[in-house]
Amino acid sequence: MKLTAFRVLNYRCVNDSGWIDVDRLTVLVGKNQSGKTALLRALHKFNPFQDDPYNMDREWPRGKRRNRDATAPAVMVRFKFSEEETETLFNLAGTQVPGSVEISRAYSGTRAFTFLDTFNPDNTKAQELAAKVREMARLVDAGCSETFRAGVQRYVQELERLASGHDFAGLNGRLQSAEQQLASTVSSEEPAAAKDQGVLQQITQTAGTLAQTCPNSSIQTMLQDQITKWLPVFVYMDDYRRYRGSTFLNHLKERQNRNQMLEEDKTVLILMKMAGLDLDDQIAKAATEDREQRALDLNDASVTLTNEMAGRWSQEQYDVYFHADQHHFMTFVRTPGQAALVPLEEESKGFQWFFSFDLHFAYETRGELKGAVILLDDPGLHLHPKAQMDLLERLEAYCVENQLVYTTHLPFMIDLVKPERIRVVVKGVESGTVVSDNIFSGDEEARFSLLAKLGMSASQSLLVARYNLVVEGPEDYWFVIGLSEVMKRGGKHGLDDRVQITAAGSASEAVGMATFMYGQDLNVAVLFDSDRAGENAAEALVKKWLAKYRSTRIDIVRVGDLFKEPRSEATIEDLLTEEYYLPFVERAYQKELGPQKVNVESRKEPQLIKRVEASLQAQDIEKFNKGRPAKLIRDDLRNKQVADLPSEVVENFERLFVHLAKIVNKWDAQGGPSE
């Protein structure tokens, strides 16, 4: 099962976090004391690797003592089933089961299961069985005795009651004993006796057939039992072992036998296992005189671990060397150009931390924690920014077989190329901790905190990105990136790989971002919507900067100029066309719209989003959030090919990418910015 979302309630500083969507790799970004740790702790206790129950005395929100309730959920989690799991559930339920389930866990430790899409397998089965039970009553006709007719009526009512109460075991038993249940009601006088007996045989046969399709227990319970077996374990990590590099193996073995191992002992054992060494074998060899064979074994183990760790620490490549003098086991590292071996404990604290983290994590995610959900609380705190970027790359590798959720307030632990992974954590005075997937959301302090971090990452990238494209908001970012990848897959023009794309947050902020990049002596193009905000921002950029400094390193691109026939008013959504865009609006607002459709044909507004907004308002949906359909489109584009899109969409975005390519060619001809 794949974790898709979670929601924390009534836990420490979190009253209700709201639903937090989860991908293979998800990052919770927020300032210190915003509640990031509380979110991970609550999620971890849903199904911990090692028993870790909720503690109401310590974890229920302060100031709400009178509201304490052991049955209240602390966390709600949503999972998506794989195709194989869905098939297994189908076989258990005898009917199609929704592809996802929602499970909550209360402070008491009990779990409650809810299938999404209002699916209730017991209700469905009960209705099916009740309908077939009622058909048995129709077998009785006018030739039957009154006593028998009344007996059948009571019997059918009892069966319906058992079905309605989901007492399938009881229902099964009554169905199999139909003849016994009704035998005493058969008339003893002819001709009714013969008629009663004939109908009784039909009812008995029908009941027996029906019993074969009747489960012996609640279908919901059977499904829950199966799903519980599939639940991934959750592993919380807030500190990471540092390996000193030296130990006495005989002392380690003694502590192991006494069940008193130190944390660094455990790391030594992991190190040896990853290198293919066995503790008992090494202890035995320490007592022999065959030093040559032991040296060869340790050399082979050194090469094995060096190959395993190769490329994970990009600041310096290094080789690992093991050496042993009887029971004294030592680990050395050597970097290129370094003549001498250096004991691991004499390397920098950051190097030791990264080495230990990567070794320990790689071991556990391949072994007993394979398939687990890994929760990392502020990883990389001790690392240099470049090493933090190394760690971020390692997390990408780890999430191939494990889902990861990590928290951070470190700028270099945020990947701006994948903003769909970012969740913003904000702590309000009254609301408590809440989470949003809008990277520009939150109060002023939280917004500043996040943007400062994003800005630092952006600044770091700006120092190395020669060419830049600034767009107004995250929706524009998703569309440009997503369509660029689709176009490239189809052999068409996409965004030049050298171009760094940045979402500013608004048209006015795009001006500030572009001028900041210009101040860094960088080339930048800005994509503005052809609306009032976009035109005002473009005018400000032209009058205040381009005209004043006569810069050729800032280029303005207007959405309205990208159509076959240019338009004076248009936003980037217009490039997507009604044909492609409207179905996503209807999906995003399915709950509010119900069976209704978004009707924009009668609207006169020139911009598509304005027509959509007016149509929704006419259907009592006051405010249109364009981010909702944008996220669906972002996800949809990941698996799309050019042939899957309307031709007009392809043509519109090809004009954009061709236009941007011309700008890049101009920058190339100018020689690019100074470096």
C-alpha cells in the first residue's frame, strides 16, 4: 500500500493540520517550534516499527483538558492499493473495492477503517442477500396452508433482520437449517400438506444455494484484517549515530552477549555487515597466526564498502580501509591526493555524520525496513550546505523502495525543482499548527521565514544559473515544466535545459525577482500574463529598469503574444484551452458541483479563468482557487504524451518554447553574463 495523505488532530500543538498530501518524497518546511516534529511523531505512532503508544497525559493539546477523549483520533491516514492488493480485496469482498482506504488511530490505540467513495461492503452484501431472501417468500402461493405461510413469513423476516445487522454467520446458519426451521409449520392435512412440502423443498434448495454465497463473518472485518497485514511500518529518526571507527571486537562481543550494546556498537555491526564481515569470524581470526589471510579478507571488505559508498559524498571521493591488530578493529579513510590514511574519528564531524547516516540508512532500508515509511526529523543539521545537497540526493535514492517524509528549516534541504513535494508548516495562535501545499501561503512571519529559505536556495542557484525564466506563480511553473517535458518526449521544442525557472509568487514579485537576477549580472526572461496585473508589472519593469539601464539581459514575454492570433487579454490557462482545462476544474470542484458542469459558453469575459470564476459563482461557489485544477494538471502531465493533448495546446506551448529558444540564442550570441 502507498501512503497518499495524512491528517493530525488533537496532538500537542496540532488541533487539526488539515489533509497533507504525501508523495514518494515529501518535505515539511517551517520555522523552529512550528509543529513539524509533532506532525511526524503523531504519524509515526500510527503503526510504529517499535511499540510507541499515544500518551494522553503528555500529548493531548494543552488547555483542552475537559475535551480529552481516548476515542478521539490522533491521526488519520489514507492509503492507495496496488493492482495486486485490489485484486485480493475483490476476491475477499466478492465485489469491486475502491482503490483507497482511510484509517484513523485513536489515543486508545484502536483503528477505524473507512473506505473512500462511500463504499460499505457489508451494506452491499446485506442488500444483495436480503433481496434474494425476499424472493423465497414468493414461492408460497394460495395452495399453501395459513400456518405454513405464516411460518415462512417469520423465517424470511428473521433472515432479513440478520442480513440488515450484518450478522452473516447467524444468517448462514439459518439458511442451512431452512428445512428444520419450517418443518413444524407444514400442514398435516391434504391437499395443503403436499403443497407445503413441495414449497418447503424449493425453499430449502434456494436457501442452501444462497448459503454458499453468504460469508461467515463481516466482509468489512475480513478486509480490515487483510489491510492490517499490509500496513507499512513507520520509522521515526531524529538523531543519527556517529561511528568512531575503532573498537575492540572481543569487548563488543561481550556487550552483545550481555545485551548491553552501545549505540556505536550497533553501527559497527552494520558497518561490518555492509562490508561482508562477520563478527564471530573476525574474533576467531584474531586468535590465529594467519595474518595474511585476515589482511586479504579486510582488504576485500574495504573494496566492497568503498564501492558501496562511492559517489555519495560529492565534496570528496574517498576510499575506506579496514585494519585489525588482533581484536583491535580500525577504520580509515583516504581522499584523492592524500598520502596518509586518516582514522575515521579524526575526520570532520560533518563527514562522520554523513558517513554514519548513509551507512545506517542504506542498511535498514534494504533490510528489515524495506517498504517502510521513513520519517526524518531535521536531517543534515550538522552538515555543510554542500553536504546537505548531497544528502538530498541520497534521499532521492532511498525513496525508490521507501516513502520518505522529512522536516527541515534548512534552505539547501529544499528542492525547488520539485515544488509539488513542499508542504508549508505554520503555527497560529488560535488555530495551532496547520499545513498547506501552497509555498506562498501563511502569515507574514511564516511566509517570510519560508521565502527567506527559498530565496537562499534560489540565490545559490542564481550564482550558477546563467539563464533564467521567472514566472508569476506556482501554477505557471507547473504548466511550463510539465508541458516542456511532454514536448521533449514527443521530439518537440521544450525549455532549454540551461534555463533555471523560478516562481515569484505574483506579477509584481516577478519584477523584483528579475531585477535581483539582473543585479547578479544574469540573463532573465519574465513570462507575464496578459491581464491588468501582468501588464502593470511589465510596464514597471520596462519603465523602471529596461529604459533606465537599457539592459539586454532582461526579456519580457507576454502570454497574449503566444497565440496564433495575438490577444490583448489572456492568462497562461488560456494556452491550455477550454477543451483541456475545464475537465480538471470539474474534477477539482466535484464535491461542490455535484452532477453540474462548468458552463463558460455564455460568458463574455476574454480570459478563461474569469469565465470559469463567473460560472462557478453562478452555481454558488464564491471563490475560484485556480491552484486546485492546476495541481491535477501537474499530476496529469507527468504521464502524458504529445498525442494525448489537444493540438491547440501543443501549438500554443510550442510557440512559447520556440520564442524562449530564440531568447537563449540571443544570450548565447552575447556571450552570456560574466562569471
